[in-house]
Amino acid sequence: MVSAADRSHRSGSSGRSLRSVGLKKKPPLPPSSPSSPRAAGSSSRPPRTPPPSSSSSGDSIAGNSIKTNDTDLSRRQKQLERAVLDVSDEFICPLSKELMIDPVLAEDGNLYDRQELEEYIVARAKAGSVLKSPVSGQRMGPSIRNATTVKNTITKLVSSGAISIEDSAKWKRKVHSEHLVETMKQRAAEGNGNAMYNIGVWHQFGRFGFRQDHKEAFKWYMMSADKRDPCGMANGGCCLIWGLGTAPNQMYGMHLLTCAANATPESDFACKTLADMFNKGMLGMPRDEKKARLYYVKALEADTKYRQLTPEERENIAKKLQKVAGRGSSFPGHAKKPSIGESVASWFGVAQCAPRVPPQE
């Protein structure tokens, strides 16, 4: 048995050895077993999270982030598109239901396209009606004001592609037409006779924003004729012959028509008209096969610079020329002379060809 003295001696020696060396008792290491309470979360220190690997977990996180960003971007884009559409609806003219080219502010506080509003005001005045707002139906005055800021905004929206393709295409066609008209007016002011002729055509048939006005058309044709433009002489001569926009004067009209057909370069329309007159004996003209053939050929060989006839009309002339050449040296007996109305209708069918932009000088 170990005595009490021995136990005291052992403990004392042990204590002296530890104190003399200066060592401290180390705390026990935490168990690494997952079944221990410390591994289960009993410690105050939270367990470490393993670093993300380059496996599918990282890809899924990045993919979710990209999808979230794409969704947000798509939503914001749709909101922006709706906002732009709402704004563009404010730039639709209440009269034409199309995007405005030259917006103006009327006295009723609404925006309109200048041309549409001016035509509306003129129509109400001619009808003797009280001028009322096309939007509210309330009475309003005829004064209008420019809306330059709105016009610039519309231009920027179209240029940026924010406006729908259909509305943008219509707007661009209208802007092109306005630019063409302004260019033609400028050239006419500089004394270009062919530009005067084109403006006359637009007045005659109500094109490019012009109201149909035969008197105004005749005025421009005669201005063109004074410049010795063959197209202006041809159309002005026909107006005089059949009294379109002016009092009839067949002698002066035939003079202009003949000058246009024999000018250098000539008017193919004037040549074709004279050929028809000789072919059918119109307006007291003698039926003359040789002269009819001569002017049909001149119409087909006319300089392209002053061409007024369409390809279909030129094809019909070629067919007529074949018939004239195959009939022999003389026409059959006196045929029924066309009436003035038939002559006018025939001329209208020829003269409705698309106006041509004059070549640069």
C-alpha cells in the first residue's frame, strides 16, 4: 500500500517539476468526429463553408445572375417601348391619323399637321360653316402657331428608330415629298422651265400635297412655255385647245403644241397628240397617214430628257404605228370625229404620268 506520506511526496514533486519548467496544461483538441457535440454546432465558432469549386454549382449561380439581369433588362426595355409609343401617339395628327410632318398648334390647344389643318380651315370657310375644333367640336379661331420643338422631337424619334417601322416609312415618304416640292419650287424660282412644268402637273392632278386646281396648273404651264420648255408648251397647248383652266383658244393651243413637237429636243406627248389628230381627224385636222406616221415615230424617238409618256403608252404607239403602216397609202372613209369630251379624256389618260424630276444643270 502507498502511504499518505508517499502520496504527498509524489504530488509535491510533480507540482514542483511543472512549476519549475514553466509548462502549462494544454486544452484538449476538439474532436474531429462528426458525431461529437462540438462538430454538431455546440461551439460558438460557426463551421467553415467550403470554397466554391469550378463545378456546376458556380455555373448555376452565374447563370441565375445572368438570367436575372436579362429579365430586368427585357422588362425595362418593354417599359421604355410602351413609354415611347405613348409619346408617339401624341404626335399623330387628329385629321390625317398619321405622324405629323410639320406640326402646328391650333387655337383649341391641339397639335395638327399644318397641311391638314389649313385644308380643313379652307374647306370650312368655303362651306360657310363655323370653324370648330376637330377634336372637341368647340368653336375656335383660324390662327395657328409653329411647333418647332415638337417637330424636332418627331425627327429624332424617327431617326433613332423609336417609332414603328410603318409610321416611320410613311413619315419618311412625306418628308421626301416635301423636300422634292421645296427643291422644285426653288428651281422654278431660279427660272427652270421644266420645274415649272412639274409644279403645273402637281396642281392639275392634286399631287404632292397640292389641291387640284386647273387654273393654277395652266398658269405654271404657261410660265414653263415662256421658258421654251417643250413639256410646258405641250401641256399648256392642250389646256388652251380644250379649255382646261382657261378660256379655249384652239389656234394658240395648236401653235404651242406644234412648237413642242418640233422643238429640239421635242416633247413625245406633243408628238403623240399631233399624230392622233392626224390619224383620227380630230378638231378639224385633215386625216393624213404620212404625218400621223411621222409624229408617231418622233414620239418613240424623242429625247428621254423630256419624256412624258409611260412605257405602256409608248407600247401602244408602236402598235398604232404598225396599224398605220399596214393600212396602205390612204385612210378608209370619213370616220366619226371624236367629241371634245373624248379628246379631253384621252389627253388626261396620257398626261397622268408620274412627274419627272428635272436633271441637274
